Amino acid sequence: MRAVLLLCDTGVLADRLDMAWAIGHAYSQGEYLVAVRLHELTRHAAGPSVDARAAIQHASALSWLDRLEEAEVAFNDARGQCRTANEWALLVSCWGTHLAYRRFDVAAAVELAQQCRPHLGTAEQALLGPELRTWMTLLGVDSSDELAAAARPRSEANDPAVAVRA
């Protein structure tokens, strides 16, 4: 990551694959400003476009930095890049977290998971199960039948901001 940053500081950009790796590394280390900066530099780098994983990590980094509007746009852009079940699962997890805990819209996180469900395999659905059940519990919905429960209307009496904080 430091080598990619040094190259960028000298005006020589690494190729997009190295940039995507550096974005992921910065994100995993909690270096959200670095991840965002590197993602912005990838527009000028050579090679194939940044993969969905790097785009999702960029969006999530923006969310962590409390740049919520920019994060929404970035998540929508990342959604268009998802091709594999793993990428869809990462999108649901990161965007759902953004919606539930930063936007305090837990119902939107559950709805996102339901919209993306056709793109997920059995293994990815199982991995997302605990998150989905947590979000549904925050809504006060019985999560024993996730699909049926997610289709139930949200009660206006359950303020998502209060539920998340509780």
C-alpha cells in the first residue's frame, strides 16, 4: 500500500489492479481517507476498471467518514458492478450496515437484502443470515421466516434510530 501511495505522490500511478488491492488493504486497516483517495486516483490509472469489491470498499469508507450522500452514490455505482454472489453479499453487508446504523433506516437495509437475494447463493445467504436477523429484530419483526417477515409493513411506532441505539 505504501509503495502505491509513494508512486501516486510522485505523479506515477500504479495500474488499476494494484490500486484495487491498495484500496482493499487501506480499507481493512481502517485507513478510510487513504482508501477514498486511492479510489479517486484510479480514474486516471491504466488497466481494467476497478472491481466491485474495491468500489464497495470505497463506498463503505465514505460512509465511515460520515460522507453519507457520497456513500449513497458510491453504493449505487458499486451495485452496477456486482457480478458474483460474493460481491453481492459484500454489497448487502456494507450497504445494509450503512443504511441501518448510519442512516438509521433499518427497513431499507432489510429491503436491500431482499432485493439482492436472487443474486446470492445458498452459502452467501447463510453468511448474511445473522445480519438480516439482527436488522429484523431491530424492526421488532419475527425473523423465523425471513422472507415473510421482511414483507410485513414497518410500524411507524418503531423509531429505527431508537431501535439501533437500543
